[in-house]
Amino acid sequence: MKIAMFTDAYWPRVNGVTVSVDTFSLALIRAGHEVMIVCSEYPGSSVTDSIAGEVSPAGAEQDDPLRERLKLLRVPSRAVFFSGEDRAAKLSKRGWVEEQLDAFSPEVVHINTEFFIADFGFGYAKKRLIPAVYTFHTIWEDYAANYFPHVPERLLRFIARKGQRMLLKKADLIIVPTPQIEEMIRNYRVRKEIRRLPTGVDPALFRHTGEELKLFRTRMEEKFPAVKGKRLLLFAGRVSKEKNISFIIKIFPELLAVHSDLALIIAGNGPYLDYFKNEAKRCGVEASCVFTGYLKREELSLVYGISHIFLLPSLTETQGLVTIEAMLSGIPVVAVGALGTVQVMGGDNGGFMVKHDRGEFRDRVLDLLGDDELYRKKALDARRHAQAWTIDSLTEKLIAIYSQAPSFRGKKRGRP
């Protein structure tokens, strides 16, 4: 089968959509299918070379032989005023994009975005009479206020809801990562067929020998002396307001008061990096906090491997990929139970899932820090529980969805 993946976000842009598209694309190729990713061009990425699949994207593993078979079509783009990290594809390139797609001849279009690249994807599927599958990755009702802070939130939610409904109605079949998002679509009164499918994680990336982890730990201690001899608490993800990182920074002084042998690692980059550095300073924990900035996937997998507990305070995780990655690395998780985290953890599997309450979150972290037997049990449980979320098992389900998609083309289905 030939699949065209459409996304505005792709390497070197780092976020959950990028990881989802990349992970599924490589797994589809491994399963014997052909994939072309249609994405925005970012500064430093090539347009013409990537059409031929000759450029390995920055931020991804460079030595993966599957990448040689992955076709990339980078659409010339321009900066957007509301986000320094994102790009907007040039609408004037629609005809050029369609020519490249005709040469590839996809059998299904899979759209993973809501912006200009989505318009290209839905338009192409309609013209060529091929099914359009759409994955609802981002709840823009919750995110929009972070991009337009001076616009009334109620107005932003109304606009985001209207825009999302318009896109959902264009799809022949909709994929959702969580039950909560499925219910949201039902509340939008969109009569389309829906399939539930989270993004899987490749477990091979998180398998490291003791020697590899020891060498990486040494390098980390040389670069960040604050981690030397410390047990590491880890947050990994985009360093932005909606990730609720303030929650754990404000708890950290209380954890240090009980266990002085701790360091907090904030792994990732984003627009609020300086803000959270200043917050750590205001809370008096600057000397025990490490902000790594951007990390390649291989580096991040090693950071998981040397860490002691993974902390996830975010209320907006639609899929909870970082939770799965932490569990595959064998470290327990303490997370606020919301959206994708609820689906991944399903309770206290592989750690503790708590309410959005600082006291409860702190106490569960202290339980793991202070009880070696409990920690060992949760670490083993984490590896075991994460096996249900491996990419190959979930890719089989995605292929089945693609096979069903043609029968739903142009139809309205589901509950009114």
C-alpha cells in the first residue's frame, strides 16, 4: 500500500505530532508499505533533495536504514507571526505538491495537521477520489490561548471548535488517540466513522547496555555538574506553558527537603525555557535543576535510562508518548491523570496516576524515593505495562484502518 502522510510539523520541529508521524511512517515501511511525508520546509531542511528521500531529517536517528526508503516532500514555507517554532506552507505550491503526489500515486491520504498542509491533503484526496484519514492530535480549544494570549479565551475556543468541526467533516475516517477525544468529536455532532488508535513507541530505541548508560551518565555529569551523584527526576517534552512544568518546579523544594540527593532534569526546548529557568531560581532550586535544551531522540532515550523517576504534570497530553517511553526505559512514572495519560496508565500501572494536586503528587514521589521494594515493583511493572504500546502492534491496527477507509469515502456515519 502507498500512503501519503500530511503534517505541518516534522523534523527539525520537535513535538508529539512529529514523533507520531515519523514513528508510524517507519513502522509502515518496515511492514512492507511505501510512505511519502508531505510537510512544511523548515530553515536548514532541503526541498528538492528531500523529494527523492535523500535527506535524513535533523533530530531523527541518522543510521536507520528504513529512512533511505522514506520519501519526504518538503513544501516551501514562511514564518508565522504567532509562533517562532512553526511554519506555514505556501498555498501557491498546491499544483507543485499535486504533481509530486501524482508521481507517487498514493492509495490513501493520512492527515495529521489542521493547517495549510491539511488543506493540501484533503484537496488532493477529493480531486483524486482516494480516502482521507484524519488523526485528531491536538485539542486546539485548550492550546489556542497559548498562541494568542491577548484574545479572549472564550472567543478562541469558539473559533477553534468551529475550525476543528470543518476539518472533521472533510475526513472519511477519523483516528483518535483517546476516549476523551472521541467523546469530544461526538459532542461536536460530527457524523463520521471513528477509530481509536494511540501512537506506538519503538522499544528498540530504549534498550541500552549498562556500559552505554554508564558512559552517558559520565558525559552528563561533565556537562551538567549538578547531576553528579544525584538521583534524577525527569520531565521530558516541549518546554511550554501548557505542559504545566511550574507544577513540579514548585514541588521540588519540598522533595529536596526530604531527600537532598536529587536533581531535576527538564529535557527539551521551547518558548518558555527562560521563564522556567527563572522560576527555578525564584523557588531556590536553581542549583539542583538542569535544563538540557533540545536533545536528539537517541540522547533523550539515554536520559530516560539514567533517570530515577519520570514526572508528568501536563494536563494536555493527548497521547502520553513520553509516559510510554519512560516505562519502556524501566523507570516508574508519577503523572497527573488527564487525557492520554489516563489511557496509557489506566490507574497506577507502572507508577502512580494522581489528581492535579501538589500534595498528592509530592507524596507519591516521596513513596518511590523512600521505599526500595516499592520502587523495584513499579519499575518492573512499568516495562511490562508498556509492551501493549509498542509501535509494531499498533501499526497492524493502522493498516487495518487504511484498508477499511475506502468503504467510508464520502459517507456520513456515527451518532448524530
